Amino acid sequence: TCGHKANIMKITDGLFLECFYEVAKEFPELKADDVIVDDLCMKLVTRPDLFDVVVMTNLQGDIVSDLCAGLVGGLGFAPSANIGDHICIFEAVHGTAPDIAGKNIANPTALLLSGLTMLRHLGFMESAATIENSLLYTLEQGIHTGDFGDKSIPSVNTTQFAEAVIANFGKKPKQGEKPSFPNKEKTPTNFKLDKNPMLVSAEMENEHIIGVDLFIESIEQPELIAKKCERHAGVKFKLINISNRGTQVWPTGSIYTNLVNQYNVRFESLDDEALTQQDVLGLYISMSGNFKICSSELLNKWGSKKAYSLAQGQ
């Protein structure tokens, strides 16, 4: 399942969703579907059994992973793995928790589970099963740190919890026992690269500039800003629209829209002709005579496809 916000973030999440289905074609034996991330959050709470693997961008995944951690007991139970082509990192989902640093009260389960994921990745299946069964047995006995568990039973500190897990090596939990699979043959990783890897999008071959968004500061009304901008358009640009806080305010807009002193002024090329960066810089310099320009963003096309979002109301 792909979790996304492509209905709003049309370029970033839209591209992510498109790539998800392109890659899914390579694995026809797997069912691929998608869900908008806010609906995903509700369903993870009410029907988590609907999902197996959820693929998300870092922005969405960082939020949803904490929600999932809450479903299983908190951040103290959530492991993570970052799998790369040459390097892998295994760590607990939670941060450094500076407020409890040095107090010996942290729940080590997330870090331990991350270590077990690393062992399995390296092929140490038997050792991973032994340690995880010991951990599950320890939890079944009611041994817990202060962040979870039966509050009527005194909690233990980090060291005591780890010692209990070690003491229970060889014991099996009543529920959820992990099977012990044979160890896998380990494959050495080559860490020496001749040069930095370079990923190049095929879309760049058909990419061309067709306009620019200029973000300006002004306390003037949209109509007056438009008149000034049109004088700077020259022979290569046309003023398309002006937006404020993401809502179009020129050539059409509502008098009831509350404005701030930050406008996005959008120029596109006449007759959809390709522009150069020098053309854009010329417009930038001309506009800077009337406005403080805070930033700019090129408007590109990939073939016939616009690679930018429209303003609300455009």
C-alpha cells in the first residue's frame, strides 16, 4: 500500500505515487494499492489488519511511524532499519531522549529489536530467534521499565531489564514464539566505491523552462501589482496570475480573501515557447526595480506535462 497526499501535494507525492505503481508492475505477484495518508491514519487505528507493508515518503512516514508505535506500546517498542545498497543502519525509532539521559530508566526494547533486525539481515537467524524469544518471555513475566506495563508491579531500570533478558536465554514465550531458522550465508559488502553514484532522471531529456514564480513582498492590492508586473513582462513573458497564501487573487479572486504582504507572481512564456535561464534572470532584474523579490522558482515542463502546481482557483 502506498500512503500519500497526492491529492494536495501533486508534484512531490504525485510523482511518488506514480513511481510506486511503475515499480509495482515489476512485481505482479504482489497486490498494490494506495490510500490518502489521513484516511490511512484512521484505518491504522480502527483496522490495522488491513495493511501489510505501507510505503511512504519520509515526510508522511515520519508521522505515521510514530502513530504505529503508539499502537504497539510506544516509541520504546519501535525498531527501524535503513537499508541501502552498500550501508545499512539499524536504530530505534525514538530520538536521544535528552530528558532521561544518564538516568538508566530508558526502555531498551526498541534498540534490542533493531539489533535483532540487524542480526537477521546479516544471516544470524538462530541467534536472533534465541534473543527475541527471551525478550518475549521476559515481557510475559511482567518485567517492565517505567514507560509501560502493569503499574501495580514495580518497574525495573534499563540495566535490570537487560539482565532479565540475558537470564532468560533459552526460554520460550507462551505466545508468539519465534521459530529458529538456519543461519544464512553471509555476503560480504564492498564499501569501496570508485566515485559517487549519480542518479539521473530520464525526464531531464525532455525538460524545458516555460516560466517562473517570483515571490515578492508588497502591501499593495493585487490589481496595482498586476499593472506593474505587466510592464516588466517584455516580449517573452506574460503575466498568468497572482496568488496570496496559495489562493488566486488576480486576474480573478474574492474581495473577502485576507491578504499578507507576500505574493506569488507567476509568469509564463508567450505561446508556450521554451525559455532560457538568462531570460528569467532578465525578468528578475527588471522586477527588482519595483519589488523586493524573496525567492524564485522555475516552471518546467517534461514533454507536454507541467511539472508544477496550479494556484487554488487558477
